[in-house]
Amino acid sequence: MPTTLPAPVLTIRNPATGAVVGEVPVTPIDVIPAVVARARIAQAGWAARTLDERAAMLLGAKGALAAAAERMGTLASQEMGKPIKEALGEAKYAASGLEEMVREAVEALREEVLEDANVTTRLVFDPFGVAAAITPWNFPILMPVQNVLPALVAGNAVIFKPSEVSPLCGQAWAECLQSVLPEDVLQVIHGDGKQGAALVGAGVDLVVFTGSRATGMAIMREAAGHLTRLILELGGKDPLLVLEDADLEAAATFAVRNSFRNAGQVCVSTERIFVHESVADRFTQLVVEGATSMKQGDSADESTQIGPMSSARQKSIVMRQLQEAIAAGARCLAGECDGGPASAGNFVRPTVLVDVTPQMSIMRDETFGPVAPIVRVNSDAQAVAMANDTPYGLGAAVFGAPDHAARVAERLTAGMVGINKGCGGADGSPWVGSRHSGHGFHGGKYGTRQFAQVRTISRSR
Ligand code: NAD
């Protein structure tokens, strides 16, 4: 009797409790070319609509997104351990921010006319065709929003692969859009790096990727054979510089929030702190107080500030870096300190290290965990040199007297620098990494235009 093997599924477990959250079917690799072929057929009709028609259709998803927000937020919290308050905030923003995000994309992609004495040129923004959007788990709703929406507004059909860690809320978000889009304009596939690599290699025209530097490099290698367009938003090792004239309470509050938020699993988390030696003791004491006062626990509890790491794998990366640093002479002042019992389950306590050196992996490699390594420096020049001593260049922050901090900020090589604040810019700013933190970027006029092929059409005047 012929036997049929059950279709493989991804079973998602709550990283704090191990409880099953749900499952999704894994997309067989050999099905992916057919998914791309369907996208290509759908894309022709989608691109034939005007920019405003596409935008209006997408805006129709607002009601579905609002209705699904509670469910998406709960799923995000259960899948990757984000505290429920933050997860719900992220899910609600997918609905409340939709109009603004679509409007920004439409403005960026509207035709523009350039003229000189002799020539009139129209700049036209055409879709590439079929786009693959591959996302990470750390902002499991915001990342799909930022990677998929501009591609759709531009007239591309999109094949979306959410992270294998957070496929359920990715699927839920996509279903809201699918409810208002023509068939196959947005499709979802599920799986891990194998499905991601197969999708990149399946003849798509654009890959929009947010994730780690290593995966970004793998995607670039795969895409090179087809010269596929890429937008890669990658990891970081963000520095915080605390100058001798900084408001120490403000700097420490920022350090605590930005090192430990989302259990340190934010691309622009503070991962290295350089503080002037004249204020280092007081600043460090404030950070230790902040770290030890944070409430860590069940993500479903409204008062929880830090949940678990998203997975055992993520915890093991953080613990390995911590243990190596402590073995090489770093002193642990709070959290997962040498000799203390490691936290149970997938939890890592907010940890503060001093006496770290630039050679330690905790100072070189992305940690993506709740760790604040603090280095004393004796000058701005030393702080800047150490902050720039990284292949990454995503965000950075400088705390100090405003003019002083602004001068220091000019010398940092990160794509986004905040002065007495985090690195996010005003509305319309790009979200951009320099060096190994990005290859292409999104957000704002310049980022959104990367989701389209610019074409010039010129005539004599
Ligand atoms: P990851 O690179 O391991 O995985 C990201 C996605 O890529 C997943 O969907 C995964 O299945 C897929 N993938 C894995 N191998 C692939 C391959 N060979 N080809 C195609 N796809 C493949 O990253 P992660 O652990 O999910 O996310 C954490 C990383 O994302 C961190 O480095 C973080 O800094 C980064 N990140 C960056 C930004 C930014 O804006 N720059 C934002 C969020 C997260």
C-alpha cells in the first residue's frame, strides 16, 4: 500500500515556557519556482494599476490590520518572547501607521521632472518585477511592514518569507494584506535558510532582506550570479559615547533602555559603551542600578520589561560571549556574573561588564543580548577611535553638552547617529547602515526609491 509522508511543519514553541504556540507548513523547495511563476503573472496586472490605485488598495487593509492587532501582538509575544505591551504596540502600529507609510512611499515614487536650458527629463520609478522579502524575528511585524509594503507600492509582486522563529505573526500580517490584494500579488512561503536561499536563487528581480551580516553575505553571493538587485539591512555593534560633560542620569537611562530593550535583540541596541574616565564610576553605578531594577519574566505579564531570549540558540551565543569575556578578565557587575547560577530557561539577566578589551568577541561580534560592556576612555579621540573600530556601522549615540556631542557625532562612521538620544531620525529619514551594516537601505525618499528601477525619459525643450 502506498504511504504518504505527512507534510513537514514548523512547530513554534514559546521560548520561555516551551509551550506549543502553533505550526505552519514548510514550503517544499521544489514548489518555490512555481510560486515565483505565479508572482510574475500577478505582477503584470499589479504594475498596470497606477501608483494611487495600488496605494488605495493597500490602505483598504487598515481595518483588517486593526482587527488582527490583538492576535498578532499576542502571537509575536508568544513566538519570540517580546513583552506583551511592546508586542501589542508593534502590532497596533502596523494598522495605525499604514496610511503614513503608504503616503511616504507614494510621494517617493511619484514621477519627478528635471529641466535644464535644453532638456526636459521625466524620472519614472518602475517596479523591478518579483521581489523576495526575507525577514528576521526580532520585530516580527515591523520588519515585514518595512520590507514588503514599499515593494508593493512600487508595483512589485512580493514573495514574503518570515523568520522560521516568528512565522505565525508574519502569516497573520500577510493575510490582512492578502484580503485586499489581487491573488498572488503577495504570497508567503515558510521555512528556514534553505527556503530563503532557494527563493533568492529562483530568479526573483529584487531581494529585500533584513537579518544578520553572515546571511547578507550569503545572499549577496547567491544573487551575484544573476546580478539581482539587493536591499540588505544587516546587523550592528552600536556604540554609545558618554562625554565628560554628559547629563549622566539621562545617559545611563538611555544606556539601560537601549542595551536591554527586547532583551538586547534590537539591531540598534547599544552593544559597546565608551565613557570618559572622569565620570565613569558614577555612570557605571547608575547603569548597574538600572540593570538590577528591571523586571524580567513572563512576556505575557503587562509589567514585564524583559522577556526571554528568542531561542536557546540566541541564549547560547550571548552566554558564550559573556563567558569568554569573563574568562579573559572582564568584571561582571550585574546579571549573569561568573560563579552565579545561569538563569534558567532561555532567560539572560541584564548584565553589566567592565574591564573589557577590544579583542574580546563581546566587543567585536554582534551580541544581540542584554549585555552592556563599559569601557573607560581618556579623551574624545580615544572614544571615537574605539567606537569606529568595527566592521559594522548601523547606529551610534553620543551623550554630552549639545555642541560638544554634535562635534563628536560628526566623527562617527555609523549610518545613523543620535545626539543625546537614540539614532532614529525625523519622519522621512532613511533607516540606513553603513559599511557591513547595510548594502542599500529603506525608509524615506531615498530608501523607498531603492524598491524601484529609476528610468529617465528626456526630450529637447
Ligand atoms: P538571520 O540572518 O539568521 O535570518 C534572517 C532571515 O534570513 C530568516 O528569515 C532566515 O530564515 C533567512 N535566511 C537564513 N539563511 C538564509 C540564506 N542563506 N538565504 C536567504 N535567507 C536566509 O537573522 P535573524 O537571527 O533572524 O535576525 C537577527 C539579525 O537581524 C541581527 O543581525 C540583527 O542586527 C539583524 N537586524 C537588522 C535590522 C536592520 O534594520 N539593520 C533590523 C532587524 C534585525
